[in-house]
Amino acid sequence: IPVSERLPEDADDRFYLCVCENHEDDSVPFMCQYDEEYGFGFWRNIFDPGSLGSVDSEFNTLEELEYEKVIAWMQMPEPWRGE
């Protein structure tokens, strides 16, 4: 789905297959997440070294990570279920 048409509506921890500009013809889509406030990127858990537990999380946009801009996306396909 081109980003110019619409963006994901399920802004949770779901992953989406994304295509970035300059790679639409020669690359495999990659997985990223989407946040309504920030756009495409990745959630990262912040761990406490003392307790080894997660204390917080933060969202890093693709721009912050120096990725190219997402131009198209699609929901991940349902997992294959054998008989």
C-alpha cells in the first residue's frame, strides 16, 4: 500500500513489511513497526542492568536510525498453519 494512499491503522506492536525509496525495484521488503505519532521505526526495550528487567521502552524512527523513507507497506501475512 503506498504511503501516499494511507498509513497503518493498527498502531500497536505489529510489524509491517516496508519498501524504502530508492529500493522499490531491487530489494526485499524489510520489517518495521509503526507508531501513529512518530511514523515508521522500531520500539526498543530499555533494560535495567541490575535487575535485568525491562524498565521502559522508546520508539526510534527510521530517520533517527538513518534509514531511507518508507514509500509502501503491507501487513505481515498470516503464519502458515499445516494440517
